[in-house]
Amino acid sequence: MTAPKLGSFSGTTAPALLNSTSNQLLLHFQSDISVVAAGFHLEYKTVGLTTCPEPMIPANGVKTGERFMVNEVVAFSCEPGYILQGHSHITCMPGTVRRWNYPPPLCIAPCGGVLSEMSGVILSPGFPGNYPGNLDCTWQIRLPTGYGAHIQFQNFSSEDNHDFLEVRAGPQHSSALIGKFTGTQIPPMLLSTTHLTIIHFYSDHSENRAGFKLNYQAYQLQNCQDPSSFPNGDIINSDYSAGQSVTFQCYSGYVLIGHPVLTCLHGSNRKWNHPFPRCEAPCGYNVSAENGTIYSPQYPNEYPNSQDCSWLITVPHGHGVYINFTLLQTEPVTDYIAVWDGPETASPQLGVFSGNTALESAYSTSQKVLIQFHSDFSTGGFFILNFHGTHTHTHTHTHTHTHTSS
């Protein structure tokens, strides 16, 4: 910024008295190559400059800076709950008339807004004066997931049964109501058990009162119960705080009983929205896969008595099925696993497996294999068989066997 010029002088007339309005003065003397003259002699002395007028402190505001000379800066901020309207910093300008470059700002209690600090103050518009008529203000307290808002009122006064304050747990006007207040009684301390809280104040056209002042403080919501161990499966995501979801997945060969995704509910006592699921080895199912495992019902426990289970395995087109038992421990003859080369019992039988041995195997020519398990009324046991698709041309001759060994 170029400083204002006080004057430019030449010739032989002595210039009149000059006053600078700044604490710095630049004197620039220039001569050319011709006539030489006697030059100049000047004297200067300092004069106290007038200051800018003391700026007004806005109502509900704070002023920082006590010096009002040229180029001094004064800063303003507002008390909690108010927002600054105007300029937060003003500067005393140089010039013959001393003035600030901007008027002092105002501190306004806004009608609504979003608050994402961990603590804050919410005021009715006009507070501590009366709020205006026909208000419809919504404030949203937005905290990080896993935190709730602890709300305390310092003041409350509204036209009874006409002007209302609503507090809701959640982001919408339809979210669960925590409290609705009117009149002059100070509301009790409130706990919002979700990270999003709405405060909605509305007034009619008549009888305005002083309104309200409340402050909120974030507090950490406790976690939902840890799912501890999850036999025969995995838990994805280990955050058990409010609003979070965890997914349960079973190992191959097990089927999930219950809900695979659980969400930790907001609320004063934290709980999951469904019971924990479990992974079970079922009595039969259909499976389409390149490979997999079939466990005896209720494995790793013994299978129950009097079971009749069917599994239909389908491998990709153009493949046969290779089956091998890694565990076979059944009551001989009366408890058995029958395997068919095709989707039904009318298909050629690949074998009947029973007794107490492992490493039994069979190949199919078909891409579908039917497996049936039967147990009688006594003695449990276990079996595990693995299957995988093989190219059919590698095994053209398949024999039917009955295997029993004790």
C-alpha cells in the first residue's frame, strides 16, 4: 500500500507547516544535472497523534486489545452460544480523521445451526432478552460415533402450552423424543444416547419470554457386550460401540443360524439388535462350489441318533466330483454314508461308507453327487468328507464299492 503524499515542493518559497498522521515519514529529495541551488533546511518535532475512538464492546462479546493508535488492531470474540456478525479484527486507520476500518461486530444468538464440538452452549435467539415470535429453530449436535450428549439447562422460560422446546435422539424431527418442554420450569438433566441430537424450538406470534440457555457435554457411550468366542466362524469388525455393526461368518461346511449382521443399539443400556448367531454343521443342504467340506451333523459334537440327511453337491460344468473322508468314525453297518453318481438315488451308487477308518475316496462322472447319511437309534460318531471338482476325462472308470470296517 502506498503511503498518502503530504506534498511536493520546488522553487524558493518555504513550504507551510506539515503534519504527518503516521509515526513514519519518508522524505525524498531529487536533483538534476543542471543549476545547483542552496538546498533546504527543515526541522521536525513529534506531535501526539489522536487515537481512534474506543470501540464499543458488543453485547455478549469480549474485546482484546487496549491500544487504539494508528495501525493497532483490536480483536473481538463472542461468549459461548453466540456467533460473531461482522469483522473479528478491526484496525485503526492512518489519516487526518482517525477511524477504524470496520464498525465493531455484533454477537448474535442464532436460530439453529450445527454444533460439532465436544461441548457447547445453545441459546434461544435474543437471549438474555426475549425471543421473537414465529420462531422455528433447529440445532443439531453432531458428535463422533460412540458419544452421547449430556444436556443441562441454566434457564428456561417460554409461553406455557404455546412455545415449545423439543429434544430428540437422532438426526430427524421424527427421531425418538427425549423431552418436550414449555412454561417456566427448568427441564431436568437429559442424556441423549446417540451421537446425533436435535433441539427444536418453536414459538407462536404472541407473548415472548426470555427463552432458554443450555449447555451440552459429550460423554462416551459404553460398548455392547463382546461376542467373545464364535465357534466355527469369524467375526468381522471388532468395534462394539453404539451405532457400529459386526458381521459373523461361518467356516466352510457350517451354516449360520441367526442374523449375520448385528448392530449395537443406541440407548441407556447398550445392547445388540439381535441375539448372537451360531455356526452349525447341518443335517443336509445343497451346495454349489468347486470344493468344500461336509461335517457330520452337529460336528464337532457327535451326530445325534435317528438322522436321515441329504447333501447335493454340484461342481462346475465339465467336472466330476472327487470325495475323500478325512474322518470316518460311525457305528458299523447301521450308521452309514451313501454316495450316488448323480442328483438322485436312482443314479449309480458310488459307495456306502461306514465303520471306523479314514482315507476312503470316490470319483463321480457327473457334476452332481448325492450324499445321504443315516444313523440308527443308538451310538453316535463323526465324519468329515472333502469334495472338489476334477476334470471328468481323468477318471473314466468308476467302481461301486461298499466299504465297512470296524
